[in-house]
Amino acid sequence: MTFDPRFDTPLTTEDGVVSGLFRRPLQMLGDQEYGGHSSIHDGDMAADLGFSGAPIEGPTHFSQFVPLLAKIWGREWFERGCFSSHYQNMVVEGEEVRAFVAIPAEGSTITRAWAEKSDGTPVLEATASLGATDLTILDERRAKLRPPERLVILDGIREGMTGQADESVRMGADQHMGALYPFSLADKLTKITENSPWYAGESPWGGAIIPLEMVSVLVEYTAHSAGFPVKGPSVGLFADQEIRMIKGPLMVDAPYVIRREVAAVSESRRTESYWVRSSIHDATTDEKLAEMLLNHAVLKDSYATYPKD
């Protein structure tokens, strides 16, 4: 039986590349708070840190790739797909973004993906793959990391450090997702760039499924519980992010357990970074269903005493 991905996104195929439409993603984190202060998604905070506008959260763009990858890999994409992304340039509300995926060779389980603004500015570069046998773009980026010379904001974090306890999470359709994500899934579905009836009702897996971009919200909902020692007040952003389904998709209102481990610590001219791998388990069977790798890049300029320290 033919798999119908249930998206109404018009797709274009040209020169071995499939693409969607230009979309204008909407800002939903203007009121985000963490550590008792506003985030980089607040206009005033972004301006204070030298940015031209408040960026839209990176995984928002993941939704534009789902119809493309569903066309390429069908049901398998939702069950064991991996989207691995390096964010290149911020997008602010009002800018247009288009997603592209190179059509893989017959039998290939990995391909290249990218997003651009309407003026050609790159937004992100990525790999999309099935299973865990191929090297993703973040595998390659992590292999090139150099040990940091000296950390200030993250001087208490070490590779291999684990979260303080298992974290119990779920995402109900109308559940407010807290100060980090001041909205619900139902709110997101009124603004998501590519919607599907599977996100709010019955799907081939039984009930409603969590959109790929909202897996990030599910995982970060309880991130503070991990207790990783980040000095503050300081402001961070997502620099690299990978979401992998092992036995997906994840379901709306299902109970999960999250476990976290620091996969790497790194440094650049402007940031100190800690890479966290979060595994998502079925709360009843403890089977691992998915995982997310996230590079939290903390801006040195956001920490008031950085030059002195």
C-alpha cells in the first residue's frame, strides 16, 4: 500500500534536488525565560549582544524538511530518520526560508540537506539519514573539535558528566511547556510552517505524533533538572542539533523518560559550548526510542565578568 505522508506542501524536483516553498517561520520564543532572565530570542537581549534581531529557534526550520524526506523515504523516515544540522545564520521573523534535500542514490541511507533565505544566505547545512550506520554532519564536526584551552562559564562541566536523575516528561496537546517554551503543541500547530493531520489526530502509528521540531521542546522541557553547572547570568544559543528516531515516531501525551550525558566540551572565539546527548525512553518498558544531540553555545559576551575571570 502506498504511504501517504499527508502534507499538502507543493514540492519541486530539479537537478536531483527536491525543495519546498519559501516559508516565513514565526517567532514563538519572545517571552522565553531561563535562569531568571530573557533569552536571545528577546529583541532587547539580542540587541544588547550585538545581533540585528531576535532569532527564531533553529529547530523551527526542521518542519520544512519533513515533507521532502517523507517523499524520499516514506514511513521509514518517521520511524528511524535522523536529521543532523549545523546552524549557519540566524533567521528573524519576516524573513523567507526554503528547504532543499538532495535525492539520494537508490539504496542510499544518507543525503545532504540545506536551507537558504530568499537572498541566498545559508541558514543551515545538514545530513538526513536512516538508521545509525552513516556518519552524520555532527559526527564529522565533533571529530574536528579541539579541547578548550580554558573555560570560564563552563569550567565545572566535563565530558561524560550525566544528568542528576532520570526526567519524566510528556507532551499533551494543550500542555503549556514552561518558561523555556511558553506555548503548547496546539499553539504551535496554528503557526507551524508545514502542518499534518497526524500532529493532532489519528496517524499510522495510532494517535497523534509529535512534530520533529517539537521533539526539541519535549527534550529541553526538563533540561534544568540535569543540573549541569553553567555560570550565569549568561545567554546561550543552539549551534548544532541532531534528532534521531530509533523506534519512532514519538507520540503526543505518551510518558517518556529522558537521560542526559555531556558528549563534548568545546570553545570558539565567541562561545563556550557543551554538547549534550539526551536519550528518550519509553516510560513503561525503558526501551530507547529516540535521542537528541545539542550543542549549547554560551556567548562569552553575555557573562558580565568574563574578561576579568
